[in-house]
Amino acid sequence: MVAAAAIHVGVVIATRGRPELAALLVEELSRQTVPPEAIVISVADHTDAPQLSDSAVTIAQGRPGLCAQRNAGLEALPATTEIVVFFDDDFVPSRFWIENLCTLLATMPDIVCVTGRLLFDGIKTAGSSWQEAIRLVAHADSAADPAEGTNAVGDAHLVSDAHLVRDAHLVRDNVSPYGCNMAFRRTAIGELRFDERLVLYGWQEDTDFGARIAARGRCVASDRLWGVHLGIKRGRSSGRQLGYSQMVNPHYLVGKGTMRQREALTLAGRNLAANTLRALYPESFIDRRGRLEGNLIGLWDILTGCSRPERAAEL
């Protein structure tokens, strides 16, 4: 089997308005047991680029929007890159994340897409601080079996072939990648790119990309790749813009064939119901009224046959 350190890994970080987070993530990546060969920070404005001295970091500047910036980052990776990892700037990975990813992909050559396990997802709450995320990840890293949450210190992060076979249940098939932490074989990506019609924060761009790459191999989730998604709200779309995308993007993906109609209806219906019920007494960290307004605009556009994902950027 190819040693993990011999596999060329490139990391792409799309960021906007949060250069300090990108800098912290680069610092964490320097602590990986198998560091990436290349890191590309993709920005839409030079003010979004952190000030770094790391020679492994490339700054790519292009059009704004998560999909456009990920595409720009992908293009900026060295030709030698074999595995492409996409991390959100507010994601804190285990220091064994890349090592375990390389071991998994070297052991199971039919896997083309991997997403990890979240110890905590702040997108569903008010979020987490960087310090708290570091603490949670460090605790899992020191566990004898991090996937089971035990607490003894050991070298269980070294995943042998036999270990992967024995713990095959730790890889779940047919899982759509989660954009905050996902990885792909460069050969499987080929000419595929993120759909830049999904503007701003993208919303469901990971589902769309995963559905297209699934035709080229297995898409899995692995409990051996853990981390924390802080869920920082600063730098994301407005409530009205996101609300529009919550209705229109699933409708658009059904038309593309990358989302099933039942899944789209469930997703849109769940968001519409949540925004309607919470509009009078919203959470302090969610603009429910703005989202509801965007939902209604999106529904009207769908019903009148004039919906288009790009309109979210115009609201």
C-alpha cells in the first residue's frame, strides 16, 4: 500500500471577510501528522487574504461566491495534486484528518469522495468559538478510539489495512458530501466544477457536486475523519438571500437531475415551516423573517416559472 505521506494532497479554503479564520486554519494544517503538499486560499478581494509566510500557501483571487472561489482554488492547485480537500475557513480538523484520509483512499481505490464526521456543527446553533473547537478536537485526537469517544491516549489514529476491514462500519456508502469538510480524488474530479449559478454561499452546491461525481465511484462518510464546524455567521448570505436559495436551489437541482424531487420538497418544506413558525420569536442568531421573505419570493418565482438561482445575489 502507498504510504500516506507519499500521496500529494492539496487543500482549498474559500473565504470572504474572515481572513483571521483562514490564518488560524492554515496554522492548524501545519500540525497535521501528514501535512498537505499545497494550500490554496481562494478570495474575491485582496483584503480577504490573510498575511502568511508559509510558502506552501497560494492565494487565488477571482469572482466572489463559494462555487466560483472553490473552482478558482481547484485551478490553482499544482498539477501533482492527487487528492483535493475542501475545508470551510471555520472548520477545525483532527490533526490526523489528512493521514487517515490518505490511508482510506489508498486502501479502498473505488472511493472517489469522502466526507468526515462532525463532533459539533455550529451551523445549527449560535456557533462555537475557535478555542472550544480546538478543545473538542484535541480531546477526540487523544482518545484511544476517537470514533467511539473513549478517553485513553494512544496511537489508534494509525489505521492499518486490517483496522479498516475490521472497522468497515465506520465507512458509510451513498453519503452526500458536506461542504465544510470533503475530499475528492483529482482524477475523479476531472473536468467537473462547482455550479457557479449557485451564487453567494452556494447552498446545496455540495449535494450537486457530490451527485455528479457519484457516477465515477463511491461517495462515503468516514468516522475516521473528525472535526468541528464552528458555524460562524459573519460573512454568509443575508437571511433574505438564503431564504430565496432555500426554495429555488432545490428546484433548480431537480431540473438538473442532481436532487430527487421528494428530497427537494422535503428540504424546502422543512425550511419554510421552520422560518414561518419562528418568524415571530426568532433565534438571536438567525434572521427568520428575512429567510421567510426570501422563501416567499422564491416560491412565487417558481410558481410563475421565472426562478433562477442567480437572483439570490440581487435581493
